[in-house]
Amino acid sequence: MLVIGALLIASLALAATAQPAPAAGPAAEYSVAVAQICAGSLLFDHAHAVGTRAGALAVARDIRASTARRLARVAAIPVPAALRPISRRWIALQRRLAESYARDWVRIYDAIAAARTPVERTQLAARLERLVHEPDSLRLAAGRLEVKLHVPDCTGGG
């Protein structure tokens, strides 16, 4: 509950510092173009078998590939000069987030599969919570840049 409360406070702080969307011009055109690519993104694009490590690895590959495809399209959009540094940082964070989501998907599977004894099963919830929240700092950093750029998350994990 503490983590959820902290995330809620952080999201409220982001909303309070949100800048108004650019009315028109290159910055607005960039934001709209990125939003057309990224809005409604899913973490992965295809159906996968679940319950096996091979399935977890397939999901991880799909997470990486799905985000990479979207970000390649975003990178092809002309970026106004004033937004280039922020846009580069945001795209880099999106790539890191996708890698974190992919890696953690497999680590979550591995943690569940490895919990065989009663003690291991008891410790599993705390381990899973750490894994699920591992990308939170990246997500918050990306969120701050999304506010500045007026763009949505492009990983599907936000």
C-alpha cells in the first residue's frame, strides 16, 4: 500500500507540474505524431503460451520488438530543435523501460518456478513485488519527459 500511495503522490505531482500543450507549430505537430504511434500501446503485440520459460522468453522478445518497432517510427519523425535533447532522453528511457519490462517478465517467471518449498513460497510475494516495481524510477523519469513533450508512454507498460 505504501508503494501505491507513493506512486499516487508522484503522479499527482506530475499532473500539478504539467505544462499546457503547445497550441500549434512544430512542437504540437511532433506531439500529435508521436501520440498517433504510441497512444494505446500494448506491452506486447502477440499472443503467447504461458506457464513455461520458453513462453516467458517469447513474451520478453515481443516486448522488446514491439517497443522497438514503435520507437523506430517515432525516431523517424522530425523533431523540433528545441525538443531534440528531451526527445532523445525520452526515447532512450523508453528503450530502457522496455528492456526492464522484458527482463523482469522472465525474472518473475523464474521466481515463481523456483518457489518450491513453503519458505520459498512465503518469500515469493515480496520478491514479486520488488520485481514488479523495479522499473518504477525509470517510469517516473519517462513520465516527467512525457509531460514536457506532451506524448504518451510508448512501451505499453505505463
